[in-house]
Amino acid sequence: MSLLEVRALEVHYGGIRAVKGIDLDVEPGELVCLIGANGAGKSSMLRAICGLVHGVRGSVRYAGEEISGLAVHERPRRGLVMVPEGRGIFPQLTVAENLAIGAYARRDPDVRDDLERTYRLFARLAERRTQTGGTLSGGEQQMLAIGRALMSRPRLLLLDEPSMGLAPLMVAKILATVREIARQGVTILLVEQNAKLALEIASRGYVMESGAITLAADAASLLADPRVREAYLGEGAA
């Protein structure tokens, strides 16, 4: 059984159909990427999965349960957590306080262990734990956003454009950390414009264009596909 099953998903903004009846699956333990140009509908799809937009049609099943009618705040409690585009940290709070907010709904005794695990994964956050989020660099803020999500102990982590606006070295570091998180057992759906790096760390991928899924295959096949290479990797047609 797939951990996430999306069927015939549509997202409407007034008379505009931003997502046009897509199907998508993520199996437990997978790192799946969704690539596409700006405006393709990728973020709208993630927001629909999380219940953050109205005008949604179709089915979203998570862990075998239809969640289309589930309240937004209940989804993270069940392990479905998103790191939004733009990071969404609390700039006036310290690194430690931001991370603590990620665990606000937890009552188990392992929060401290998970905090130390997050600091090991992101050593810069450990160094800056008393610093306010707004004073961090863009890359450090992205680390904080991902770390805060991990503090909720996600079963499925949705990442929306984690490399946006970052320098190339930081992009490589962030995506390498995403791969490490997947290796530690967290299932990930990654939306990313940097198609090459996303496909290099993913097991499978989808290509989204103008609100529709146009290609779906294992990541190696998509990397070798001349249509992907021309459109997203900057290579001319053979």
C-alpha cells in the first residue's frame, strides 16, 4: 500500500484550473521528486495535499485513509508534514524556540533525543541555537525550517523548493541532507526546480507541466530522457 495516493487531483483558483486531474504515488521509504518550471502547479499540489487550499477535487489518501476532509492541523499530528516554499520560520524566535514549536503537539519522552539528533544533522543550528531565526543566512533558515519539521517526527515529509534562493554550495549541502534524512527512514516528496540534483538523489520522479503530469519514471530514466535533458537540464536536443 502506498503511503500517499493522489488520484484525479484538481486545484481551482476561481476559473483557473492550476492542477488538472493528476495521479501520484509515494511508497513508504521512498524519496520521490516532482520537477517542473515555475507556474507548473507543483506548489498548488502540495498545498492541496496538506489541505491549505480551497477549490480542490479528487482524492488524497494517506496511510490508507482518505484525508481530503481532514482538518489542516490534524495532518501533521498524523505524520504528514510540509516545509513550505519560503521557509516560514519565526524570525523573532531563537533557533531553539523554532525547533521546540515543531514538537508542540508531542507528549512522548523522546523530544530531547530528537532535538539532539536534529542538531547533529544540522551542526550550524547547534552553533546558533540562541540566535534569532531572522538573523540567520538563507541556507541556515532552510536548515531551521527542515529541522523544525523533523521535530514533529514526520512519517511523510513534503519539501517545497528547499534550494530556492540559495548559493550553489548551500544547495548541494541542503539536498545532500535531504538524502540523508531519507536514508534515516523518512519518506519524502520533494518539489524542486533544480531537476538534475533532485533526480540524482531521488528514487523516482514526476515531471509536471501546465498543471498536468507529463512524465513519470525512475530517476535514472528521467535523467537520461532527452525531453527532460533539453527542457530542465539545459542541454540542446540531439
